[in-house]
Amino acid sequence: MKHLTALLAALFALGLAACGEKEENLGQGQAEQLDLALDFYVNPDHAGIYTALERGYFQQAGLNVAPRVPSDPSAPIREVAAGRADLAVSYEPEVLLARDKGLDVVAVAALVDEPLTSLISLPEAGIEGRGDLKGKTIATAGIPYQADYLETILAGAGLAPGDVEQVDVGFNLLPALLGGQADAILGGFKNIEGVDLERRGLDPSVVPVDQLGVPTYDELVLVARGGRVAEDPEALRLFIGALAKGTRDAVADPRSATRAILAANGTLDPELTRAEVEATLPLLAASPDQPFGQMDGEEWSLFASWMAENGLIGEVPESGDVLSNELLPSATAE
């Protein structure tokens, strides 16, 4: 991606002066290409991104944003580190794992600042508390740290990993639960799989992992290469500003956000997607007293300590080495 400073023509208001809102814009000149690697197929978690695309906010900022779906959810962060993508949607645990392996990646914004990953079961499993997991079959997606989530959850009830049967079903979590191969699943999102089961009238138990003993963390984050953040951050700053606008608009207009997601992924069920978008948008909303995308360094340190204690990473990094809030729009600009 070429340097943005040669293209920057002006900073001006975009018709939002009544709200006191200003937007940076390249004005004249050729738009700068910015490659965005998504974490998964297009889904309601990406409502802010696709609303910003649909409403032209990235173009107004002088950016030609090209999102792409990864071959697997761990690939985007590697693409950023290798310079094959400018930004990626990823997960806090993946950022910490990547940094521990020496990859030059930094989280530059939180898209969802709480865990979505949940322990999900149906009433017939009889799981009303952690102690009820004994003797049950728990399906995970096979992501390494999910086994540690489960171990922490079990330990809170005085149980050991051997007290349950853990099976790796990849991303076939719902089929495993619905087909009776598992009594519970760990790895589904409360706003996706949880909503799907609710719409089926199955009365699921959906408990996020931070309510089961796992420290809180930012489920979805925007990731950039550390060197880029330090040396050439302007396009990243413009992207985050446009994304903040798109996210705010999505929260204010769920129907429009749903249309944007369905237009980007025609394989989704429209009615289910509407319900998932409604469940997701409150999770994307910025707090009124802090900038869009704000990350809490202390929370990151606590979660990193948990990862180190469980042998997932070798040492706890300084929060300033793994995240940066420097590119976020000001809270007043929201």
C-alpha cells in the first residue's frame, strides 16, 4: 500500500456539522488501496464494515477497501504480519499468540470488546451449572485455547479435563449439538449460534466464557502490522474513522445493516440474519464516554497472564506492545 500523505488533500466536514462531527478526506487524487482480511465468512459481526462500504465512507476517506474471506480464521493475522494484507479482523487470543511467536502485529481497535464465545447446551442435557458437566461430551472447534477455556471452566467446579469427553468437530458445532453428538458446545458465539438455537425454539442455555471463570477479553479486534502503525499510520487512522461512522449508522439502522450483510453474502438466511444482526449491534456500539474501538490495557494484561499460566504463551507482554489506541477517533467525534 502506497504512502497516504502524498494523496491527502483536505480535512473537511461531511455534512454532519449539526452533530459537530468532522471527517478526514483525501478529496482529490486516486484512492489508496487497502486490503482487509476478514476473520470468517461475511456475517453480522461485520455489520459496521459493510455499512461503511455501502454508504461510501471508505471512499469518502480516500480509501478503496477490499475485504476478503480467509481460508481459515487463523490466516488473516499471518497475512498482516507478512504484508499481504493491510488490516485483519481477528481475536485477542490470536494477537497474543502471534506476538508470542514473534510476529509484528498490533491490535488497533476493538470491534467487540467482550467475549462472544459461549458454552451452549440444550435443556435435555441437564446442564444447569458447571458441576453438571461431569460425564458430558463437550464439542469444540479445535482451536487450542478453547481446550484451556474448558479446563478453566471445569476447575471452577472442582472438575478435571478427564471428567468430560472433549471432541473436536471443527466448525460443525451446531450439527454436533443438534445431532446428539455433544451435550454442549464451546466455541459458538452467543450472537450467532445462540440466536440460531433460540429461533428454532430450543430454549438453549448460552453462557459466555467470562461468566464461567475465563478472564474477559476483546472477542473481535482490528489488527495491523506494528511497523506500519509506527511509520505510516494515516490510512489506518482514516479506515478506523470511516468504520466508526459505519458502525454507528448500523447500530442506528438495523434494517439497513441487515441489508448490507445480506447483499455481501447471499448464502445467509434473511430472517435468521435479521435476528443475529439485532443481537450483534449492541455489542458493536461504542460507549458514549470513550472512543470507538477503545481497548483496555489492564484487561489485556490479565488475559495474557491467564494465557501464560495455561502455557499458551511464554511470557506476558507489555500491553503497549500488543495494542494501540492511538489511531482511534476521539469520543467527541463519535
